[in-house]
Amino acid sequence: MDAEEAAAVVLEARREQWRRGRASDYLLDTAGPTGGQQAWCRMLESLPPGAWAAFEVSRQRGKTFTVLVWLFQSLGLKNQRGVFLAQTGENSFKIVQQFLKDVGDEMPPEWGARLIDGEVRFTNGSEIAVFGTDNNQFRRSRGRNAHKVVLSEAGFYASLEEVESVYTKQLQTTGGVGVYESSPAESLAHPFARRCDAAAAVGRYVHDTFWSNPRIDHEAVIQREMERLGLTREQLFASTEFQRELEARRVTEERRAALPAWTDEAATVLVGALPRPAHFDGYVSLDPGKTGDPHASLLGIHDVANNRLVIEDELELRSATTHIGAWAEALKAKEAALWGVNRWDGTMSGATLEHLKQHNLDELFLRVHSQTAPRQPWMRVGDDDARVTVDMALQHGVAVLPSAKHDKALWVDTVNQLIRERRLLIHPRCVRLLEQMRSTLWNRTRSQWERTDKDHGDLIDCLVYMCRAVQWHHDCRPKQAVDPGLLAAQRMTRGPETGGLELLVRPRRR
């Protein structure tokens, strides 16, 4: 038998493996602590109707190749509809195209698997829709049924829950199954992590790293990553990108983290219930919900004696179901429970008055406060939304000073500085704020927070507004309560590097 004849025999043997539903036996490995790719494929084949599996697996481990073997083999053997979805339509198409280039000739010719007009079509009537999430192509699937769904790169979808809403219904109709596959998400708040945890609880979860792949040169991968990132070996292994992408660890991307200063070490020091000082200034910050985001609020005090900001409580209400009036009443109830009667005497600093004049809100603010001062905290500040500001004040007796929103990155750095200086304390009941402290990321342009299904950094915005508002040099203590030495020291200390943090005063541009 010559080489050509031998190759033909091998090819026919491989096609027969596809016909028997055993292509995984020659295409997939058995390496690693999870039993390898063959074990992963067997798990997918045994999923009960309506079930989802989750692969939280690193790059360079063949997770996408594995699920495609399962998907093509399933549809080649039975007339069904499949879906393959990646982060972008371009990625989806290239992945499927490359898969067909690599192994398409080994599939039985009678299957006739061809990529045509964004779909893989089989002779038996099966098809695989190939979509991306970037231009909402997946919405074209509404109203259709599916038997097999692959959500590839699921940890990087901007709206995983919206994608699920389309395909979960389709699988319920057919009794079909689905699989999430991705390296870990950049944000710990991304719903992909929760899907993995849910799958793990019922034995439908795979976690593996590139170290388990027997078919790659691990050292070559490491050298390539060192060159690409410009890092030493030690720096590479310590980087969040290497840990997340090649070791499948759940770590927040440091380069995009809103508050990188908020580490586990910082949290152990700065989270706790502390006795409230006898003298303090109260602050409330608000971020009204838009397009379904929650109405978010933080309530904090300036601990004058220790020159620190203490976040005492939070309030988060769904904007889609909560009228501004209900938010205002809930907020006033929180304020009364925490602080009781307001100690604000109706006076404002020159800086505050000047800011009000810039916004043509001085008369409105003073008029509302003259009517409602006994129930107001020392100061409220919020998103510069004129409609909400006027409505809250005139209709609901909640006066809010508008916060400037320019130089956001500068003021976020100020929050990080307060954390590093251990001058920002948070009560443990602020559960949602603490979640966002760890998980909120900048978007790629560092202009706004990265949006996820669960969060849009609304409480981090509230924290920034409050830090901008705190008048660090104001001392509300009676003269007899003030230590002259401490007062002198505070006057010499400008607080954060940005300079005193006087309320809402726009920094002069040079």
C-alpha cells in the first residue's frame, strides 16, 4: 500500500468515526485533571433536555474546537437546528470557517456541510446559524427554535442575559441544550461567572488551563506572550492577563479596574461598623436611573475628627418600576433613620453659592430648603440632570445640588487616593457598593464604566459625587470640642492631591 492509498484508508476511517458519532475519539485529547476534551464532549452529549453546561477554560486549550466537534457531529447525525454565537459576527464566521477548513474534508461527504450566507447547511436539513452579538444579529433568531446552542466568548458579551432570553426560550420549545464557553470575564460581576457557578453545582462545569494542553509548546506560548506584552517571565506570571487568559483564574483586569486600590487587604481594614462620632457633616449622593439602570444613592458622613469619609448606607431601586417620588420618600426615610433632624442652618459656602449661580439654581435651592430644611441632610449632590433635580426638589422636597461630571478620571483617582490613605470607610451593609468596588471596570476608551447585565457602576458614580462634595476643611464641631493642635494640622493638610475637594468647583484649566 502506497502513501496515497494509506491516506485514503485513514480518511475513510475518520469519516466512519463521524458517522458513528465518535469523531471525538480521534480529534480530541484525554489530558488534564478534567479528563480532557473527550470527557467534555461526553458531558455535552449526556445533557438532559433544557440543560446548560459551562466551560470556563483558558485560551490555547481547545474549548471552542471541542464544542464545535460536538455541535457538527450532533447535527450531521440528526436533522436539527444549531446556533453558534461569538462576541462579534466576524469572529463567529472566522471560527466556523477555520473549523471547516481543518476538519471539513474528514466529515462524511454525504453530510454536505457547507458555510453559505452566514449559515452552515447540511444535506439532511440541519443548519447552524452563525451570529455575533456586536450588531445584535442574534435577535434575528427570535421566533425560531433551536436544539443546540453554543455561546462562545460568553464572558465578553455586553449583555449575556439578553442573549439568553432569546435562546433559552428556543431550547425550552425543543428540549434542546446549550453551552457557555469562554475564558474568565474581565469583571467579577459579569454574569458568566454566575452561570459557571450554577453549572458547577449540578456537575456540568469544566475548568481547565493551557498547561493541560498536550499539543502545544508551553514555553513557546510563554515567550510569545512575554514579547507581546513587553514583560519579564516573572511579570508575565504575575499579570492579571496571563492569570485570566491562560490559567483561567477569575481576576479583575487591573488596567481597567475603576478602583485598583480596593484590594483584599484594603477591604479588611476599611469595611466595618464604626461608632458614629458626635459631630459630623452628612452627605447624600444620587445617580438617577436611565434606560433601565437603577436609581442609586449613598449616604455618608465626614468624620471631622479623623478627616475621613464614612459610607453608612446605600439605596438602590429599579428605575423601571420605581417613580422618582418613591425614590425620594425612601431616601428621606433612610436619612431620618440614620441622622434624625438635620443640623444644617441654611448657610452655604461662597463656592456653593457660586456653583448655584452658574446653574441658575440658587433661588430654587434656597426656596426649597427654606420650606424643607428641618428634614434635609447637610448636603445632597447628584447627577447633573435638571429634570430630576427640579422634580425631586419642587415635587418631593428633596433638594439636590448638581454635581459637575467633567474630569471623571481625575476624581476617580481621588477616590483611589482616599482608599490608599485609609480615609474611606464602608459599612458592611453596603453590599452592592462593595460588589461594585471590586468589579467595576472602565470601558476601552476610559470614558465611562463598562456596562454589564448586573451593573453599570452607578454606586461608584455616587461615591465619586460624594467625594467631590465633601468640604474637607469645614469643621462642624463646637469650639470647645475642637483640639487646637488637630485643627491647625487639618488646616495645613489639603486632603487629597487634587486639592481640598471643595464642592462642585470646576478646576481651572491651564
